[in-house]
Amino acid sequence: MNNKNLRSFDQSLPMALLKAREAVMKNFLPSLKAHGLSAQQWRVIRALEHENGLEISVLSERCYLLMPSLTRIVKNLAGRNLVRRKIVPSDQRRSAIHLTAAGRDLFKRIEPKSIDRYDFITDRFGATKLDELYALLNELVETIDDAN
């Protein structure tokens, strides 16, 4: 019989990560909402700005979005002329998602505010601590993913 007790709700790792995410996102959401974007839509735009022309399955993995959600997001962004699908020349059955000129322009309008928010967080939390946090979170992901 296991005598270990479940951690209290407010001390659970998922809750701590969720609280941290919410605290961080409060800094970014106003500028996204001002441009009519959700956090998930911005994630897609950022991923495509970083590496344009991703197949939807790869984009799903990069953005940590389930395929049905990503399909809706891409449809919405395409309807706003921010992204478009193009057939992959090497395989006509596959398509890749690309930022349009309007998508790149939107990214460039939001980017300065996003940089300001990162600077704010870095100033408040500390650059060294933020680097350590990134390293620890990456290590946690690698450790847990390797175990599964």
C-alpha cells in the first residue's frame, strides 16, 4: 500500500505551471487582443515567421496545438488573409502553411510590443533567473519526454 499523499491542489506541478502561464500571458494578451488575435493564433504566426511554409502536422507539433484546433485557427487566419495553404511541390497530396505579406506585416506591428513585454518580465524577474527557468523547463520536458 502506498502511504504517499497527493500534493495539495495549489502545490501541484500542473497548477504551478498554469499559474505561471497565466501571469505571463496577462502581459501579452492586451496587445494580441488589440489586433484581434488569440494567444494560439499568435503562436501560429510566430512559428511561421520563424520558419515559413510548415506542413500542418509539423506546425501542430511546433505550436503544441491539437490538429482540430490548428485546422480552425488556420482557417480563421486564412480567411483574414494572414496565412495561406500551398501544395508541397514534391507531393501534391500535402500542403504547407505560409504567412502572407499581411501576416508578416501584422507580426511586425506586434513584435515591438512583445519585445517590450519580454523586457518588462526580464527586468522584474531578472535575466539570470529567467535563463535558469528556461533551462529548467527545457530539462523537465526532455527528462519527462525521454521517460515516456
